[in-house]
Amino acid sequence: MAVIIITGSASGFGLESALAFARNGDTVIATMRDVSGANRLQGRARAEHLELDVRQLDVLNSATFSKFADDIVADHGRIDVLINNAGIHRAGALEDVDENALRLVMETNCIGPLLLSRAILPVMRNQGSGLIIMMSSLSGLAGLPGDLPYAASKFALEGATEALRHEVDRWGIKVALVQAGLYETEIMSRNLNSPSALPSDYPDNSPYKKLIEWQLSNLRSRMPEALDPAHVAALFVAIANADDEYFRLRWPADPLSEKVLETMLAQDDAGRDRFLRSVAGSDWWSSGESGPDAESGDAK
């Protein structure tokens, strides 16, 4: 029975993962910034007669991380798996996103997970074993226009995780990245809950307004295709139980992620540009056209 820490467990991937590991017989420490948001998780756990250890943890408050790690070891004896799942999303072009918003996305999605991992690593080194899973995204492989803050945070996380892998492998510690496509999570619904195409605080006079409206409209139209976050939770469990022979750094979570990972790693810069513009449908923007045709997608 392993001791599993999961951040961002109030909803989405974190909630489903906490339940999946508990079903697997593991000891689950389900963390969230505000434990008053644990009702849904705890209700589902009670319905299945599952035990969870729900604790408060704010990934932006690094001053609490060392004590948090000490408390887990005092209560459970060890830490086997850390899943850095908590994250936020903010759509926007670079000129339109203010400094505070950009820093918040970077600190939540990249700096926080790295500092929490740093606090947990001494425990894993002393054990001579452990696993850290970073929740990445297709945005960590493919930087699309209008997704700059989120893409920046996930690209940074991917690079740091790749370097970390080689720093800690000598102590038997494994590191993995999970790249997910489009899933039905609150991180997406919060980004798309404005009645207009743009976020409510988006600058009215933005020169990128048409681009961001187009990208968010496309995303809204694709939401019926969004996958169940339980699929990613099952992948987390599989990674935690994977044999060394089959263990790797990058784990695509779905067929779309597999395709994008394979394509992006095989392309030169020109090929990447063509692929990304095709995926984003943004050729009209880069070529200076006034906008896409709403029905056909052709520029006009």
C-alpha cells in the first residue's frame, strides 16, 4: 500500500485520482487550497466506503511545504508518490495579459509544483524510492496563439521535469509527465463561463480581440468532445504501478495527445509551424486577414 499525495483534489483530475488510488488500496492524502471545497470528493468517497486523508495545501504558499512533508511522514511513515495536479488556465495574448496574471499562472502551474517537489524529495531520497508525476498538457508541447500564459507555464514545467529526472534517478526516484488533451474539468469551464466569447476582464481595445474570440469559440465548440477526467486518473494509477522496463518520462493520456506528441517530436520548426497553424485554425490571423468565415473556417 503506497502513500499518495495529490494536489488540486477538489475537482477534475485530482478528485478522480484520489478516488482511483483509494480504490486501489493506497493511502491517499488529497490536498486542496480550501478544504471547504472537499464536500463532493468526500461524498463520493463515503458512497464507495473509501478512506481519504483530506488536508489543506496552497501550492502558492511554499513556506508551508516542509512542515507539510514532515507531517505526512509523521502520520503515515513515508511518501511514495507526489502528483502535482493543481493548476489554473488564463487565455490571452502576451500584450493583453497583465503581469500579475502572468505570474499567477506561472507560479501556480510551474513554480509551486517544483517547490513542493523540492520539499518532498529529501523524504524520497532517504527512502531510496519515490515517484513524482507532473500534470502537463498538450499546451506543454504545442504553443498555440492566445494560450501564451498557460503554454509558457507548461513548457517550463516540462523542461524542469526532464532535468529533474536526471538529477534524482540515482536515488531510485522516478519522474513523469502526463500530457492531456481536452477533458471536462473545472479549469476549462471556469475559462469558458463568460456569456461573451472573451473573458469578462479582457481588454476591449485589444488588437488581438478577434484572435482570442476565435480561439475561445473553437474551444467552446469542442467541449462536447471533452473526455472524462477519470481516464487520466486511471493513467496515474498505471504509472505508479508501471515496471521499470516500461517506465518513461512522457505519458500521453489519450489518442490526440499521442498524435501531437509523436508529431511535435518528429518535426523541424517549419513543420511545427504548419502543424500548429492547422490545429489552431489560425492561418487567417498570421496572413493578416480580417477574420475567419464562421461557417467554413475560411478567411475573409
